[in-house]
Amino acid sequence: MSILIKNGHVIYGENLDVLRADVLIEGNRIVKVGKGINEAADTVIDATGRVVSPGFINLHTHSPMGLLRGLADDLPLMDWLQNHIWPREAKLTPKYIKVGAYLGALEMIRSGTTTFLDMYFHMDKVAEAVLEAGLRGYLSYGMIDLGDPDKTEKELKEALREMEAIEKLNSDRIHFVFGPHAPYTCSIALLKSVRKLATEHGKLITIHVSETVSEVGRIQERYGKSPVVLLDDIGFFGNDVIIAHGVWLDSRDIQILARHGVTVAHNPGSNMKLASGVMPLEKLLNAGVNIGLGTDGAASNNNLDMLEEMKLAALLHKVHNLDPTIADARTVFRMATQNGAKALRLNAGVIKEGYLADIAIINFNRPHLRPINDVISHLVYSANGNDVETTIVDGKILMLDGEVLTLDEEKVISEAEKVSEKLA
């Protein structure tokens, strides 16, 4: 299978050079980028007036939570979680979660996300939906034991069961990730076991860390140290760890993360909506910490639009620091592409020969995207997910000219509405 994308504004290479060029894809790889490529291809896409961008990498989400979108808005995190989200999640069956995963996958395809790092439960069902949708999914079962030794064993067994089920799918696009929920919901025993298992099986780890002041206070009260210091002291960190949020980090925390090569998944939309705080972006960047971008779940964002998330990230840090030079467009664009790929050890996030063919084509023939003075600036500050026209993952077209090819869009939306009524 080969695809030739003609006449686009191509965002080329790590330096984000914008070229008027063609892109040739053979199999699942980009094999040539340049002007006037005339080789025969199975599919030819005319990208005149369009931008050919690396697909976006959502480094932290809970994709089935689209089912809970709009059900508990304008509340602080713990009230939101304990009194509204967790009670509804208790009603979720594996079948319901698969319906939510389809909805999340559809939303991501439509908005140019090609890869996502997910945390939820019944992830074997999420994997089935991802396989059909054609996306890349890094899927973690969110483990919570609340200090109960019996629950610790149960959670570890469930994680290993889900890992086995996901690996049986035998797909290069779908990977299991260990996902202890957070230091305040997981025992030290569970966290140590996860670290050991991840090393043993060669898997990544993702975990919520320092999202709110109250979370940090609880850990400080219980252990006499910050969540980051706690995890460092038990030998949890490595360059295979991706922490979500990292809002309340002091200078010692940041140095620990930098030393271990830990990635932070920044979720500005969710952090603002839940009034969790503002991540110290500039200090993390200055320390050399790899920062990716995530939407969090659609119950706290309330969408999975990575183009919108880039704008939120850029604007939030400018106003918070009273400095318009912070979180410039190129830095934020890399967070949504290259940095996420680096965290996942994925040869993607860049349009260049030899890289995986994970691409979003955005229609710039729109009033809010003209004139084309600066492509990267327009993507960060002007575009939104509805401007994405074509999504390609692993060299396969998932959406072409606004039509999703891998999922029955009408059926996915209808099923989600039915499940939502049952959860009410």
C-alpha cells in the first residue's frame, strides 16, 4: 500500500521547516519528501491549500470518559471524582467501556490525533476498539489499592491479565503500559511491584503525580515528603516513566525528574477547568525535562482536541508568567508531537524519511487560517480539530476528506447516547 500526498505545506523534520512539497508513503513509513515526486502510488491525495503535519500524540487521557462528558462540570477535583465520577464509573461494564472507547477513538481520528496514552479499566476492551479504529494506543489499567494488601494482589493480577490480553492482539499499534493511578491511591507495596514488573516486562509506566495542592498535602502528611521525593526514594523513577500533570512541583522535584529522564504530560485544559493550578513549565524546560501534551479525559476537558490543547498551553503560561515569550508556538507544537513520541519511544512525531507514516492533513482554505503567514503559529493559535481533513496512521488512511473510513460514525454516536442514558 502506497500513498502520495501532493502539493502540501509540509512540516518537515525536527526543526519544523515548512516546505511546499510532496510526501511518499510506502507501507507504514515515509520514504520520500520533496518537490515533484511522480512515483506511482495506490492513493494520491491532493493537499493543495492544506498543511501536512505530524499526527498529534495525546500523552494523557482516559478515552472512555467521553461517556461522562458534561455530567459534573464546575467542581473541584476531589468533589468531582468522589461524588460524581466514581459513582458513575461503578456502573460501567466492559461493554459500556468499549462503546466509550469507540467514541474517544472517533473524536481523536476526527481531530488529527494518531497516538494516545490511555488510563482506565477493562483496557482489553479499549484495545479491541483501538485495533478496529486504526489508531496507536498505549493502554494502561489504572490500579488503585488504597493500602489494602488484598486489593494490591488483585490489582496486580488484573494488570497482568490485561497485559496478556492486549499482547495476544499481536498489533504493533497497541501496547500495554503499567498504570498505578497515583501515590495517594496506591500503596508503597503496589508502586514497588509495578516498578519491578515494568522492568521485568520492558513496559512503560504512567501515573498521576502532584496534580493538586491537596494531593501533595496528603502525601506530605502521610510520608513527610512530596510525591516526587517519595517515588524517588522507593526507586520508582526511570526514563520509562510518564507522570501526568506535575502541577505542584518544587525545585527539588524538578531536579529529580530531570535526573531520571522522566517525562511530564501537561494537561492545561483539565488543570484550568478543575482549578488544579499551573504547571511550572519554564522551570521544567530549563531543567531539560521532556514535556508532552495531553487532554486528560473528556469529562474534565471537555474534549480530546489536541489543536485546542496547544492553544490553551501557549496562552496559559504567557498570562500566568506575564511573559508573552514563554510557551512559544514551536515549543508547544513539539510538545504535541515530537516530545510525546520520545516519551513513548516511538519513531513518529516528525515528517521525515524513515519515520512512521502518522500524519494529519489540515485544511487551511478557511478564513481563520488565512493568510498563511506562519503555519506553526496558525496550528497553535488559530486552528481546531474540525480543520483536520485527513488522518493517516501506520500508513493507512483512517479519515479522508472528512469521512472516517474505519468506524461507522453514526453507530458509534448512537451507541454512546444509549449508554449515557443507562448511566444517568
